[in-house]
Amino acid sequence: MLLHRFPQNVVALASMLFLQTLFALRRLGNPTLLLLPVLVLTAPPLRAELNVVTTTTDLGSIAREIAGDLAKVTSIAKGYQDPHFIDAKPSYLVRLQRADLFVLVGMDLERGWAPNLLMNSRNAKIQRGGAGYVDASEGIDKLQIPVAADRTMGDIHPYGNPHYWLDPANGRIIAANIAAGLIRVDPAHAQEYEANLKAFLARLEAALAGWAEDAAVLEGLAVVAYHDSWPYFEQRFGFEAVAFVEPKPGIPPSGRYIAELVEEMKSRRVGIILMTSFYSSKTARLIARQSGATLVTLGQSVDGIEGTDDYFSLFDTNLSLLLQAAREGQGGR
């Protein structure tokens, strides 16, 4: 029982009833019952488990690394779902009502659903500015911040491209933000969180070195992407999306646009099309057939495709798929 979660008058009443029952049972003469007070007083205290709710599986994976066994971590958006568009469910509201810590991507990625869930949860701790509110984008070097924005430009984000977790080096900042939030809501275990953060960062540094070595052959590689999801991933690993299946973010391509894109890909010898699992592949397959390119489906988030069970395997798998296509000579330079 997590006594700190109950009002003190309830705890006191429960204790009184327990003692009254204990003394009544002892009067029955069972000698074993004499040991109960000793067992109760000497039993190890039960540790409270924090409830951490993240908007995405990537944040959830990192949160588990930092929280360890001190928290239960759940994510609202699945890895195979587009985190821009999540249907709010009553179960999500229940999670937020019980949450000690709420972690979101920020930069308006979840603007279509997270603000309403937060407001309706009526959980003061996790509202913006509260101790349990963590915007994981704090401190990120944001890319593609528009000078101006209007609806004619498609579905753009006024605070920059929000897919920053796809640069694994940004995992350092995400992890530090989560650790700071955990320490705010649970200062008694600050040392554990700090130790877990240190271990995560050491593991990440080693992985970054290995990924950089593996990805050296991607330098200068030109690809086409379905949606502009990959600028942080591109910047980290040296390749570039030179065009997109969507003419503007969130806008489906016309027949004329597709024909022009196919010709551009042929002229530039672009042989790879990148997409994620939650977009329909119909148009991308058509363009791949007409241009002779290879369609490569990457995981945008943890659990988005097979083999992406955590933050580290997300990059292991994505790089492996991209490197395989590049080594087979399917990409342009």
C-alpha cells in the first residue's frame, strides 16, 4: 500500500482499525499472532512507484533508462502511429490523471491532442510549469524554424521541425530533461536518477561512435523522402533528402508533381525513397517503379517497425536498412 497517496485521516483510521483487530485476535490465544507487530514493524518499506506518461515511444524508452525500477512508464502514441494525429481516448485521460510526470516532444508536434488531454486531466502537477511537466525539446538545437508560416505552406511547425529525437546525439538532451523532471517530483531518489543518466550517456556515447563509423559511406548520399521527417537524422549521418513525395508537408502529390519528381530522380540518379510505416506506401511504390528507386521503410519511432524495440535499436535498424540500400548501389550522389 502506498500510504503517502492517501489522506492522513484515512491512514490513521486504518491503523486504528488494524490495531483493534490485532488485539482482539490476540485475546483468542493464538501465540503466532504475538509476532504480527514485530513482522509489521520490521518488514521492509514498500517503495512508491512513480507513474510516468510520455507522448511517444522514443521518450518512453529513454524515460525507462533513467527511471529504472522506480517508475512505471507508458506512452500514448504507438511507434507505428503518426504522433501528429492521435485520437484521444478516455484511457489516456485516466493515465494523465494518475501521472506524476508527463513528457512530451514539444515544438507543437502534439498540438492536435495533448493540450486538451492535459487540461481535462485536472492534474496540476503535470500542467505546463508544473513540477511534473517535461518538454523534452528544451535545449535542442532546432532545425527548419520558418521565417513566416501560413496555410499555403502546408502543415509546417512554427517552432521548427519537431523530429529532433532522430538525431541520436539529441538523446543526451532528452535524457537530461527527463532526469531533471524525475528529480523534481521524486528528490529522494535523485542519486539513482543521476546514476542512471550517467550510465545511459556512457552507453549512448559508445553507440554514437559506432554509428558514425558505420554511416561514413552515406556521406553525400541523395535520397527522396515521403515527408520531411528526417533532417536531424540526415544531418547526423551525412546524407540529404533532395526532394519529397509530398509537394508540401501534409499535402498529397498531384499526377503532374509525381511525373516531375520521377524525372528529377532519374536525372539526379536518386535511387532511394524513404518513408515511415504509418504513411500509405501506394504513391511511393508508384514513384519507385517509375524511377527505378528502392523504397526503404524506416522506423520513425521505437516500435515503429520490427527490430526497433528501444532507442538504441531504432538507430541500429534504421542505419542497417539505409546502408544496405546504399551499398547495393541504389542511391545517387
